[in-house]
Amino acid sequence: MTESASTHENQWEPVDYVAFQARPDFRELKHRFRSFVFPLAVAFMLWFLLYVVLAAFAHDLMAAPLLGMNVGLWLGLAQFVTTFAITMAYVRFANRRLDPRTTALRSELEALERLEGDAR
């Protein structure tokens, strides 16, 4: 390697991704995401486990007739309904609260990466 090549290589610094992740706006984005997703995931898992436990141990309750079907079928259908409701809620949340911030951070990071590429 020639001296001029090594001097040229020392003129650029790579993007510090760890420092970028430590920025307050990036941390706020992670906090928003986690504060929405984790409680909702825990609630859904508890709801699903309740359904499984009822199916395993409350046969009489699950077999009880209700509006032309048994309670077990209604609760099973409710699992699908809640899955779609959670999906719609997350999409709405992400579109309103996460995507604008994510787009801004991504644009900034891509600009830093372009500068790094130009400096090489």
C-alpha cells in the first residue's frame, strides 16, 4: 500500500451506528414501539392461554350453547377477531407514531452513509 493510499483511507470515519442508536430520538422511537407492542403482546398471550386453559379444563363451560353455537366456538372466533383488531391497531399506530420518525432517522442515517461512501 502506498503512503498516499493510506493517507486517503485515514481521512474518512465510518458511521458510528452505536452512537446513532444512543441518540435521544432513536431511543424515543424504540420506547414508543416497545410501550405499544409489549403490553399488547402480553395481553394477547394471556387471552390465548385463557382460551387454551378453558378448552382443557372447563369442558362444560366450553360446550354450553350460546346463540346457536357453543361457547368454545365463540371464543375461538373471538381469537381471530382480536388478532385482526390487534393488527389494525398496530398498523394505525405505526403509520401515525412510528413511520414519520423512522423515515426521518433513516434519511439521516442514509445521508451519513453516503458521506462515508463519498469520503472513501
